[in-house]
Amino acid sequence: MRSMWKGAISFGLVMIPVKLYAATEQKDITFRQVHRTDGGRIRFRRVCSIDGEEVPYEDVAKGYELPTGEMVVLTDDDMADLPLPSTRSIEVLHFMPADQLDPILLNRSYYAEPETAGERAYVLLRDSLDRSGKVALAKVALRQRETLATLRVRDGVLVLETLLWPDEIREAAFPFLDDDIEARPQELRMAASLIDSMTTDFDPSEYHDDYREALQELVDAKIEGRELAEPPAVAGEPATTSLADALKASLAAAQQAPAQSAGTIRAAKPRASITDGGTGGRTRRRTRAGDEGEAAESAGGARSGGAAKGGRAKSGTAKADSGKSRTTGTRQTRSRRKAG
């Protein structure tokens, strides 16, 4: 990795020289804009809208457009006079509990690597933060933009996470928030059961970008000149008539999935109450153990019934054989009489 910033963490009177590295990277497949007919790359040029001439990069300045359409031009010299005291320092302002940080404020993450001269102080701050369970709130300027940031510990390394300013968070002013919408108790219970059945530990390695993989396969197929295999069709979801029906169907699917993947019956656990529409809406509760007992009794009854049917079938066969023997004997006696 290449460092993108070099400065120091200001921790009280302690200065810790560090380098910052981008902690994340985009894995998107990039494309060039090309001419469809011959594949030639499309190039863009900086052209002045007034005289139509191409403008060299050194003559490009920043402009702030007024509502009247007029332009205020700002040069590099104008920008250089702006106060940026945190240009080369990560100034720790104070410490706070980690749960006070709203994730919506998080912007970008950077690894902080200590310089050789600051390794001891770096380890001191890292271990102290780790034991306290808190994060440090700091202020830093990256790429000519000052921002708030936090310092926390991840895998033995200090991670700087830049934050958005509070006024950069949009207000969620949606009309439905003013409506008097209330969820029904039965729906809340089913939703809670669905959440419980779908709750599991998060493992990022279990997930991957299906679209990017399909796009890469498309590109590889184009390179190799082969046809791309069609993906299997996805069965459509059955239509539901109400929110309660959708919750019931989702809960049933969530309960069946773990049992099918495990291949074994889990320990007995109380089920949610279900309404029996055929008994005037009475509610009956079952447990998995009860269901398994009923299933065992049903299986035993089926085996007993099958054995009884098998016995009656054998008896019928014996009777049929006996009848056939008597009929054969009668025919032979009649044949002898005719012969005599």
C-alpha cells in the first residue's frame, strides 16, 4: 500500500508521527468510453465556453456561480490564505463511548501506521483506547478539507474514520411520518418471530458481489469468444393478499430453511400460537416435541394398519388359491365321467 498522508497524532502534549493508508478499495470493473463502431477511446478536452479555445490545466481556476449567473473566480493563492491548522496533524479533541457515534456520520476509513520514532507512543495510545472501550474524536484536514474523525482500534492498528459534519446529514422528512399508522399486535408478534428465526452472527466472508462476478464472466466470455451460459430462472414469489399472509409465509420459509440445511430435527422449542380457522378462530398452541410425538404415533399407526392390510391380503390370496384348487378338481372329475 502507498501512504496518502503524512503527519502526527496530537494526543495532549504527545506527538505521534504516523502515515495514513486508505483502508478500503473499490472492486468495481472499470470501463472506458469508446466509439461503438471502431472501439476508439473517447477523449475529453477542457474548452472555454466563451472563446471556444482549449484551456491548459495550469490556467484552470475554481469558480463560484452566483444565482444571477455571474462567476466569482478563486485562485490557488486565495485558497492558500485559508486557515487550516490541522493540515499535518490529527488533533484529538476528546474521548467518548463508542455507542454514542451514529453510523450515518461515518465517511471513509484509513489505517494509521506509526513512524519508527513514534512506535512506543503509538502502542501506548492503542492499548489505552482498547482497554477503555472508547473512541477518540479528532479533527484533521485531508485533501484541503477539514473534517471530524474518530480513532479506534482494529486488529492491533489505529483506524482513522472521517465523519460527515452534522449539517451534511439530510433530514428524513417523509409525509408518512405524520400519518397515524399503527401495527397490529398479531403482526408485531409474527414480525418478532420472523426476526428471531432470521437472526444469526454476521460473517462478511459469506457474502459476495453476484453482479460483479456475472459482469466479469461476461467480459471473460467476450475475450474468449464463447457464448455466455444463461443463468437459471428464479421462481417468482407467490402473491400474498395481506401483510399478515406475507409474514406467515416468510416465517414458515425461515423455519424450514435451517431444518433442511441441517438435516436433523432440532431440540424441542415452543412454537408461536396459530389460529385454527375451522374451530371458530380458537387459538391452539403446539410444541415441536408434541408434533414429533404425533408424527411418531401417525407413523406407528400407519405401520400397524399396513401390517393388518398385509395380513388380510395374504389371507385373501390363500382363499383364492384354495378356490382355484377346488375348481380344478371338479373339472378333472367331470372329465373322467365323460370319458367313462
